[in-house]
Amino acid sequence: MKTYEVTKDIKRYRFGSPISTGAVVVSGNEINNEDIQYLAFEIDEASSLKYTMEDKDQVLGLGENQKGIDKRGGIFESYCSDEPNHTPDKKSLYGAHNFLLMDGRDTFGIFIDYPGRIVFDIGFSHKDELEITIEDNNFDIYIINGNSKREIVNKFLKMIGRSYVPPKWAFGFQQCRWSYVDSKEVEEVADNFIKHDIPCDSIYLDIDYMEDFKDFTVDKERFPEFESFVERMKDKGFRLIPIIDAGVKIEEGYETYEEGIKNGYFCFDENNEPFVAAVWPGKVHFPDFLNRDARKWFGKKYKVLTDLGIEGFWNDMNEPAIFYTEKGLQSALDTVEELKDRNLNIHSFFKLKDAFTGLSNNLKDYKSFYHNIDGKTVNHDKVHNLYGYNMTKAAAEGFEEIEPNKRFLIFSRASYIGMHRYGGIWTGDNYSWWDHILLNIKMMPSLNMCGFLYSGADTGGFSGDSNAQLLIRWTQFSIFTPLFRNHSAIGTRKQEPYAFDTESTQVLKETIRLRYKLLPYIYSEYMKAVRSQDIYFAPLSFEYHDKYSRKVENQLLAGDSLMVAPIYEENAVGRYVWLPEEMLLWKASKGDDRSYEVINTGHLFIEIDYDEVPIFIRKNKMLILGKHANRVEDLDNTELNVIAFIEDRANYIYYDDDGKTYDFTKGIYSQVIIDIEKIDGDYKINIENKGNKDLKKLNFEIVDTTGRVTKKSVII
């Protein structure tokens, strides 16, 4: 083992010769220290790290995963999995995010940089024992120290690099379904949004836009004259976002396949032949995204669609998902042959059944193909968690060559820490279950701690049938998530906002309009988090240190000013909340009329009707609001509203930039610094405008701790 000091409060412990994952962007010098701080470890065929927990200890992190914000009591496997049934017993989902934050007797962060399988047993086998088992002896461990949980997370985020920034239009509402099968249906969806006057910026194209499910192709019968169709949809106000899958169809004459074969860009088997698996198109090869030449080649292929006017993509099936392999299928068919003439009993029946249920995403298949990494042959199983990461990295690097200073939308299903620099993620194929609203809430801060700021769930649920109430309540939370997409599966009930009764459609319309009003705040807070390498969503305990805030998992801090407490239970017209301090409650509903209530510290039940969104504004904080529009690019932010809850003094920095380029990295952005001080029952407002040429007027609604509202306007 070698130990390195990365920064003053971060140490890296190196075991063996680990594969470089690219997760960490800083490095350090070797020092003499042979003990891993806090952890006991054992090395044999696998590596085991142990930590004894006290009763008060909490364990946060692990990004996209089951259970709560506090992972104590669970067992988790870090191994990107095509797992659509997110039931509580599942140990792994689509992402592998190996960062833990210990909070208790010792407060520290731990990141295990290993791209194969890791098991985190966090008090599952023994309630007081954290045991981490790494299926290899080649890995890096980082220990991050700090004075608080937030400080530790900040240091970790600085260690792994700045989070991805999408274009501003990608903060608008997005509509998706598997599948809008042709251009006529896509245009009908767009026209329905226009007819019902519902804001929407993007409509998605799932696998049926392709010719026979082949990447970088368009079916000419279902989507004729695609370039002009894309332009026509933009004229209506909608960007089209096509899917790209990991598997490349094996087909003579298909350009992407032919190029991959010619240049050796596909993963290969033990005979050095391109590995064969099956997904949507049938038999496919997998591009070797860990091979830099293959990655560069695949990234440039996105130009096929960007040349047709496409400005955003979602990468899918990139764990990679495997329906079956030839060997696996043959084994299942052999089982059929063996048992076809038998009177099946319990044992033989389940043997037959398991032969087919075990076909997909079989571990044996993941161990049977290889990558070329810098000239070395590496078994896929050892680097499994890097596959989706490097597919999205390929896209991001391709965009940089296609148009270097333009922001494209890109997000992925599978991911590993480090991918957050290249794209966002959605939380995968969830269900239209009330439990999955709560799971969505709990995942958001955990993902933020791992660098994934541009994230969100399939609002309304992907699988199963959503009713109007579930979609309304889910939408009322999703208006705060940076990625805001309604997505449903083939064969399920339509769940576009206009697909329900008139009353529900109206509530959904007003809720989505609220998102657009909130965008000045959401975008400002997102970009400030990116620039300072902080988080956008945080648990209450990151700011409040009382015993109750430490346990609350169904309320979140969203940016600097807000606490959100969504409704996530069926037929509920209210919920219990914990207020760690006095806050201002705004039950946002239709229209621009606003009324407020000062809520005192404590536990209480608040009534929230179906058309209301509870928004809590923290003491001595401000919320910036604009006017709604049906597209982000149509927002008029020349005049903004400021809701301020003031005891004595508040300060807010409103950030903005062009929303299209990376010029903000060169210092080209604007800030409006707002300071409000209460003096003798009145308010002194100071505004310093640093570069915002659009903003002309600020309208203030200032509420004091008695509930008295003072209205003022300031010309900028």
C-alpha cells in the first residue's frame, strides 16, 4: 500500500496497480504513512474494510441507491444494473457511486475508486458494523476530513471536478414516452401542448425513430425529411431529444457497424473476436468506450444528428444491458430440451423458469468480454461501472469537437463518479408508485453529494399506470429538480399533462407554469453550486444541527433559500413537517396572487390541497421569481419579483449567463447583489448590478416575522 496526500485534508491510499478511472482530477505526492485513517482492513483474494459504528452514527451517500438518505441498515452492491423493478430489496440500480459520508463519532468522507463490484454492508449483517468488500486488490481509497458534512462534500466535489452544465432550455419541462412512433404522433403531442397552453421545451424520441433500432439512423418512413421536421418542431418551440443506445446492430452495410469492425472498435471475446450480445435490434456488438480511439470515433458519430438540428441526447442501455448472449440462450434451450417431456415438479419447474429469467444481464456474460485500455486487455467485469460513464464521455468529447463553445443536453442511465463532468443522469425505469416519489426525494441529495447536479426521475413513473393525483403530486416535487421530464412506457396509460380530466390538466398546467416562474432562482442556484462545487439539494442536517433535522428525510433544502416538503402519500391533503426555525410558507397555486404564513419552529401538520405546492422560504433569505412563458427562451426577465422573509437582514446573489455557451468559465456572466436591511420598521434595499443588461425592475414583497408584508419596487 502507498499513501499520498492529495490536499491538506485528503489522503489517498493506493493498493496494487489500479486502473485509472478518471474520477479524480487532482493528484498528490507520496508520503510515509501506512495506516488507513478510521478503517481496519484485510487483504486476501478480495479486500475488506471495516468500521465499528456507534448508535448515533449515520452513513450518507452512495448516490443513486435504495433506502433513505441515511443508508444505515442496508446492503448495497456497486455494480451498474439494468434493474427496472426498484423494490426495496434491490441492492444495485443503474449507477455506481462509491462515496460515503460518515457522521457521528467520526465525521469523514470515503471514496473507493474501483470500477468493479463492491459490496457495502452498512449495518445489515451486524447493526454496528460497516464492512466494505472490494472484489479485487487494485484500488484507491480516499479519506476526506473536514469540520462539517458540507465541508467534506465540498472538498470531495473539488477533488472530482466541476459538474456538467446543460443549456438553459434543458431546465424547461420535457415530455417523453416509449414511444412516439412517427413524426405525426410527435407533432400531435406538440400541438396538444400548444392547444392546452402548457409550457414545454422538449419532446423525446425513443427507439422507434431509428431504422431497425440502429444508432445514428432515422427511419425514413416514420420520420420522412427529418431535418425539415426538426426545424418545423423548433419553429413550434420544441427541441427533439433522440435516444442513443450502447449496442450497435450487426448488419452488413450499416455504416457504424462496418466502421467499428474495420477499426477494431468493439469489445471482444476470449478468441479476440467482437463480442456478440443481443438488445433491441437483436444481435449487437458493444463499442469499446474504454478504448480512447473507439470513444473518439463514437463521439463523432453524434454529428450525424447534430447536423440535422438535434441539440440534445439521452444515452440508454449502457450498463451495458444484455437481453441474452448466444451461449446463454443455447443453455436455456438445452434446458427446455432436457425437461420438455417431463411432469415438472417444484424443482424442475423452477429450473426451467430460471433458465430464462437468468438470461438477461447475466454475470457470466459480463465476465466473458474484454476491453483494450491503453494497449492492455482488461476483463469487462473489472471495469464494468466505467462503461456508461465513458459512453457519455464519448458524447461530450464529440460535442466539443462538433461545436466547442456550445452546451448540448446529454444525460445517461448508467454512471460512475467522474461522469458527472460530462453529463447528467436520470434515475432510470421507475414505476408509477407513490413509494417512488419518496425514493426520488431521498435520492436527490445523495446524487448531488456524488457530483450529479443535473438529475431527476421519470416524473409520473415509467412503468405502470399513473392516475392524475400521483402525477400532480410528483410534478409538484419535480418542478424543483434540474432535470424535469415526464416519461412513461409502452403499454401504459398516457400520462402527458393534458391526458387527464380538465381539472387535473389545469392543475398540472399551473404547476408547470410555476416551474418556469421559479427558473431564475433554480438556474441561479444550480450555477452557483456548479461554480463553487457545492450541492443544489441538501438534507436539512447540512444547515440545521438539532436532533430532529438529522433524521428528516422527506424534506430537502433546495438552493440557499428554500425548503421543500412534497406530498408523497395517496389521498393526502397535507403532511407533517419539522421546522428547525421560523419559516415563511407560501402555498403556491394558480395565478400570481400570493399569500404567506409565518410558521414557528416545531412539528406540525400543514394542509396542502391538490392544487397547492408548499414552498418554505428560510429566515433572512430571498426567492427570485419571474413570469411564466411556454418556452425557456421566451422568458422575459426584465422584471423580477423578490419574496423575502426578513428578521433583520438578508443578502442574495442572483446569477445569470447566456445559457448557451461556456463563456461563464471565462468570467462572462452577471450577478445582481441584493441586500435588504430592516431599520426602524422599514427596509433599506441596496442593489449592485454586475453585468445584467436585461433586468430593469425588481418588485419586492418583504415579510417580517409577524407576517406583515411590505411591497416596494426598485428600478435597476
